Amino acid sequence: MNWTKEQLDAIHQSGTNIIVSAGAGSGKTTVLTERVITKLQQGIKLNELLILTFTKNSAHDMKNKIKKAIAKNSELKNDANDIANSYISTFDSFTESLVKKYHYLLGLDKNINIIDSAIIFLKKKEIIKNIFNEKYEKEDENFINFVTSYCSKNDEEIQKLILNLDQHLDLIIDKKDYLQNYLNNFYTEDNLNNIFNNYFELIQKRIDSLKICLENLSYEVDSDYFHLISNALSSLLNAKSYEELQEIKDIQLPRRPKGSGELAKKYKDKLKAIIDDIISYTNENKTDLLNEIWETREHVQILIDILQELNLEISEYKKKYNSFEFNDISRFAINLLKTYPDIRDSLKYHFKEIMIDEYQDTNDIQEAFISLIENNNVYMVGDIKQSIYRFRNANPSIFKNKYDKYKERKNGFKIDLNRNFRSRKEVLEAINSIFNVVMDDKIGSADYALEHQMIFGNNDYNIESPSDYKLSVYNYEKDPKHSNDESEAFIVANDIKNKIQNQFKVLKETEKGKELVNCTYSDFCILMDRGTSFETYKKVFDYMQIPINIYQDEDILLQDETYLVKNILTLILKIKNREFDQDFKFCFTSIARSYLYEINDEEIFFTINNNEINKTNIYEICDSLTHDLDTISNRELLEKIIFAFAFYQKMIKIGNIQERLINLNNLLEKAENLNTVGIDIYGLIEFFNTLMESKSAIKIPAVLKNNDSVIITNIHKSKGLEYYICYYTGLFKKFNFADVIEKILFTKEFGFILPINKLGLKNTIIHTIYKETYLEEEISENIRLFYVALTRCKEKMIIVAPISSDNLLYLNKIDYLTKISYRSFLDIIISTYKQLEKYITSVKIDIPQNYLSNKKVVFESNSKENILVNEIEIESKILTKNKLSKDIRKLITNKEKANMEYGTKMHYILENIDFLNPDYSTLDLEESKLIKNFLNQPIMQNIKNAKIIKEYQFLNVDENNYETGIIDLLLVYDDHIDIIDYKLKNTIDEAYKEQLLGYKKFIENKTNKKTNTYLYSLINQQIFQILQ
């Protein structure tokens, strides 16, 4: 093989710690395998190498590659026998084997079990509840003050927050010592001054952004104006301290000269926004800001007390059942090595080299473990640009710090593999043009332009081709008549058909060698950051008669069998306890409607209405099983349920047999595991409920089908794979920044983060620093995720996005504030418009009329709130339906019809626009004006403190009547609720008044909160309160 100089360095360099930054498509795995073979040729035994990976699949693949490489080398045939006993494994497997080997030194049983984290979470919930109850009984005044400070309704919210804190504390190596010494270490003058320095750095970043914005403005105005505006900003730009910045209360920017363009206006507006931001950050003096942090000490003490008690009890629980999580095992291993130097040294001097693959995914505990056994012999391979597992506690700064240190030749050596052998030159040029301006040392964690640009390396692509391989960016206008997902699915489907028909060429290995061949469906891949739209694509592609293969893991918790088993178990317990309540009816209905029985709704209704559930086969089976509850194991009960309800026979009717069998087997294993840690059948139901409430997932790995189909997958699933032609869609979808809004937080960098009580909760500057750091890290992760997505492509990239001209800035440099304002991949695209403009083509959305006419209308709530469910005792009465909406009792004119259509469109916009961060880019001027006027109404000024529920549909049963209605907008505050109904003009109407008073009555009855009702005229921009 023709190795590059850098690859040869990565294979042969030794004698010190080495970090290899291996960019996408650089041949990392091949180089790592060759290095192992080279070590073996030098006389090192395979079991003298510790090779660590992050997944069992990766370890298995690495073993196979090394085995094949050994088989090709006759000199190494004796080493083939060492594969079985080699140390090629995951971190978790290696530390587990170490702990089991020396279990007696740790006071542990040899037969250690790995416990499901969901079981531990369930137990922690129980412990927290007990701790709270004990403190209430003792009437602990400080505790009660703490709870009332942070709870709005009940203490469930604060209990969840504490469990979340504990989960983050699990990343601390010595959690017990950390909590014991927290107050003494954190609340010191030096530490608080360091926190304030971080706060000042945050302000400095805004000043840096101001400088870049000023530089961008310089290209759009004459030198005289630039000199004027620079002078106006001089005091701000030259300030050296917080106190100097505090003295700057206002800055007047000179008026723009006549004739300056739209870009000059945008840059000046941005300058003003940054100035306002800086001034807002400096409106309190340093002493007051630091005193607010001191005020949190008392509540932090209470938190620590609760956490210490929680951890003590959960530790005793784990020891009792000899069952531990992987983090516990890693801590045991670290404790073992620290306590017994002879064991540590035996490992340190046994392994000639420690090789770590995918080093960018290492976490703090794994790094601490390696530091104890390393001997200046750690070989780390990875790519920080592909670090996309923060949600699994990966810490990319570990890679970054080593990389920065070793490039200075301090205790190690750095090697860059930037030559890409996967992709065409056109693909690499486009990727480089984006990440040269988007990814830097701070945002993205890599100075892409300086050290990470990919170099074209595959000369096979130099064959002349008639096809165009340059990046294509398909820009389309949003259409409120259908979703963006549908629009993009049709754009992609039509483009694939076009490429198939026009015989787009891709380079493949054939019997004649590398040659250009016509593309097939399996050469196409659609990449998105989430799988929520996959079914839409499947529907569209089925309509277009394009074969499609959805490649994603299956979540067992979302499968029919999980819900059925849980509902059957609940029904059994309800019968045993004689609790024939609404849940009992829900569970019965679920089972009756399922594929186990397929009873129609009319028959179910009749059965419930006539109180005849106890005459059904479902009841009979469940009742018979109540006698076994206290005498058999969880697994035995589930096996009886599966047999009695004939799951295996009846699932044949609905297909996917293999997946359903795997699901049932997994449920049986979960049930059995729960028994081993003292959780019986009563706890099993709670276990399922906890998993579903926490939105945890139990995944069955996806299997990629080998057929001629277009592949659609998410970016995480695509990592390590490659595709000839890639489409990037769904870029408009917002990133998930949910963690930043929690009331109480914990991070290793900033400790416990709590608000103080000052006429309501007020965040300290620690929260301000944390929020910015959080955004930096999350946006960095998403930028890296975008890099992973784009680098999957071999030959042709197509980006599909609704790029509005309203928000475009032709940025030579992208400043820090612009980057931390990214809220979607589309924002990244928009910020790089100057680099991508030459690739952009406007396309029309071609959705056939017969698809639209056959499409089912599905109403979905935008609200993340749980639907209110009212318990209804059904009696044998005929119910009269009342509709809480105004009927139209006359023929309508064309003008009235047009108004109604416009009203429907405005309702659609109001339903889908984000009130807190409105995006007007898809709206015309009139629509934008109407929405802005609505959001500027006094009633909307406090909505950041409300739960916003749109298009709330309800059913209310009362005596002999039942009423239905849809409420346009609910604003739910702690002390009241506002109902707002939208109309175009006709607001003064008795029918509408009656309608809203019906809404008011329903909401007040169900929430016990004061409710105000309003009608808002969009055209007249007037709001009317409806009174009795």
C-alpha cells in the first residue's frame, strides 16, 4: 500500500505518548491495524497491547481486522493463537475484568452483576420520596423553605431536579469526597473572583464580536463614516476592566450616510444590539453580584445533605444485591489502582502500548483510569471534529487539551491525518469552505482553517465524467399548505428520479477495475439529525414509487407488546385490588382494541357502558392470574401472560415477527433482572411507567437491508459509513436546548447553580456563565454533527433548505455572537451564504394534486403539555353533543370565502410560529405585520413565564351532554390562565361570546385557576375581554 508520510508517522512513531488527529476518510482504521501488525513484527506479543474501543461492535471489528492482517503475514502465524486472549475490548469490559479479578481486595463478591440504570433510577425515585417525607415529618424549617422557594405546585419537580443533579454528579470520580468538601472549596474569595473573571470574559467575547462586526461594516461604508463610528465605539473597545465598562451608560452611533446599502444597515443594527447587550451585562456592581452567589450557600447545603443521604442508601442497595452500574465498576477499578500500587505497576509495565480508538469520545472517569496505568506509551486515535456523544458524557476537551499540548511537543507527539481518500475534490472543497468559517478553537473545538482542512487524496476520481459533482443547494419557498418535510421529500424524490433517468455517474469497483457506472437507488442516502420525519418520507417515496430503506434502531418501549404487557399487568393488579376506575377502563380498552382481540369500538363501548367488562375473556384471564401474583417470579408471570393471551400466535397477523419476538424476549429478561434486585411484579409496572415518563429508550440495533433502495438515516447512525450521493434535509428543525432552562443545575466547572429569592427567583451570574458555556458546547456539538453528516459523502452533496433573503449577511468573518445564536443547521447555512452563494439554485415544490387530495389530514398538538384527562363515569344514557363553536347557517359569498381562507392561513401561522423566537422569514409583509402586532399586545408581554398551549382540543362530558371545542391559545401562568381566540375582524358577536364563556367554564372547572377570556381581531389589532 502507498502510505503517505503522515500515515507512516502514525504507524511507526513511538517512544512517547502520541495523539493522531484522523480526519474523516483518512484511513484511520487501516493505519491502526497496520500499527498493531508492526508492533507484532517488532517482537511485541499481542497480549502486551491494550487496545480499547467504545462499543462491543468496534472491539469485535478490530479483532477481525487484526486477525485477517495476521493471516496475510506468514511471519506472524504464531500470533494468530493470541487473538482469543488479547486485550482488545471496551473500557467497560476491561475494568469489569479487573474488578472481578481482584474483587476480594475491594470487599466485593466475585459474581458482580451489571444493573440496568433504569432500575437504579427507579430506586432513587423511591429513596428521594422517602427522604422528603422524613424531612416533612421532622418539620425541618430550612428544608421546607428550600422546597417552597423552588416549587410552584408540588415537590415532584424538585425531586426530579435533584435526581438530575445526581446523574451529573456521577461524572465526578470521587463523588463522596466532592460533596463533603464542596462548601469549603466553592465558597471562597478566590473561587468567587475566578467566577467573576469568567463573567468578564463573557463580556470580552461580545467586545470581540463588536470588532468583527465593525470590520464587516468597513466593506460597506466609506472611510469617513467608518472613522466616525470607530471613534464612537473607542471607549467600549478600549475598556480594560469591568468598572470602566460600567461607566459607559450609552453610546450614540452616527447616522448612516445616504446611499449606504442594506448590508450597512444590518451591520449597524447588529452593532447596536451588541452594545445594548454589553451594557445590560454591566448594570450591577461586582460586590452585589458576588454577594448573590454567597446567598445560595444555605440552599446548597440542603441539596448536599439530600444527595449524600441518597447516595448512601443507593450504595447500600447496590452492595446488598451485588449489582452495579458501569460507572461504579470504573470507580472500583480506579480505587483498586490507587490503593494497591503493586497492581497498578503490574499493568503499567506489562502493557508495552495502550491504544485508544475514537479517543474524542473518552469521558473523565475513563481518562482518570488510563492516567493510572500509562507509562508514556498511550497511542490515541480520533477526530475531535467527530465528537458527537456529549449526551453519553463524552468530553471532547480531553482530546483538545492533549492535541494542543502535544503540538508544542510537551510530553507527547501530535500527528495530523488530513488527507481524505473517501470523497471527490468537489465535495472536499465545499466542506472546507463551510467549516473554514464556522468551526474554530472556541466553537467546534478545532481551528479548522489552520489545522484541519481536508486534502484531496483519491486520484481515482480524476477520471473524466459528464456528471456535475459540485455541491448543490436547493433553495425553496415555504408553503403553508403543506409541511416543510413534505416539500423537501418531494424535492428529493424528484431529484433522485431525475438522476436515475439521466444516468448520473458514480465511481465503483467493477471486474474491469474502477470505472464510472450509472447510479442506482442504493447509491442515495438522505441524512437528517432526527428520525421524526422518516414516515413522511416513506409515504412520499411510496407514492413516487421509489424504494426506501429506513435505517434506525427500534425502541422497544414504543412497541405494541410493551404497552400491552404493561396494561395487562395493570389490569391484573386493578382486579386484585378491586379498583374499577378510569385506568381500569383504559387498560381494558387498550387490550380489546389491540391485535390480541381486535374488538371494534362499538362493542367496547357497549361492554363498558353496560358494566360487562367482568364478563369478557380479557377479565377472565386477568382474574385467574391474580392468584399467582405473590407466588411466582416476574418472568414466570410474564410467560403466563404471553401464553394465556396467545401473543405468539396472534402476532402473525400483523407481521414483523422477528422484531416482536426480540421485544418479548427483552421484556422477559428485564422482568427477570428486576427480581434479582428485589423488585417484584408491583415494581415492574412502576419500572415501565418510569421508563416511559423519562422517555428512556431500550433499543434494538437496526439491520441494513442489502437491496436496491434509497437509505434514510440519522446522522449519529451514519457515523463510520459512507454513501455516494447524499441529501441533507430537515435543516430547519431547531436544536434541543432543554437543559438550560432548569431551575437548579450542576456542572463540574461551576458546581451547583441556583437562583436566589429576590421578589421572585433571580439567577446569579453563575447561571449567565453556565448558559453561555452550555450554548457553546451544544452548538459546537451540532457543528461537529454537521461535519460528520457532510463527510459521509463520496461524490455528490445536495443540501435542501428554505433560505430566506431577509436574514442574509455576506459575512467575511463569522463572529462569536453569530455562532452562539445558531439554533438550527439552517442558521449555519445562512451564516455561510457568502461561501455557498455560487452553489444555490431555487427550486419549485412539485407536489401532484392527486397526492394532496388523497392525503389524510392529521391534527397534532404543538404543545408538550400532557392532555387533561377527565375521569368520566359512563352511565346508560343517550348523550347529546354540543359543539362550542359558531355554526354558519347561510350561503357564503366569494369575498367571505376568501376571508375564511385567509383566516385559516393566519390560524395556521399562529399555530406554528414560535412566539418566543418568531421567524418571519417565510411570511409576507402583511402577515409579518399582523403577527408582530399581536405579539406586541400587552397581554403577550409576559408569555416567557407562561406555558403556551396552542390548538387545545377538549371533550367535556356533563350529565346528558358532551361538549367539544378547540381553544386557539392557552397561556397558563402559576396563578391564572388566559384564553385567546383569534378572529380576522368580526369580534363583537354573541355567538363568539358564548363560545368563549364555554371555554372559560371548562378550563376553570378542570384547573381551579382564575381564567380570563379574550377575543383578538388580527385586522383591527384590538383585543376584547369577554365578561359574564
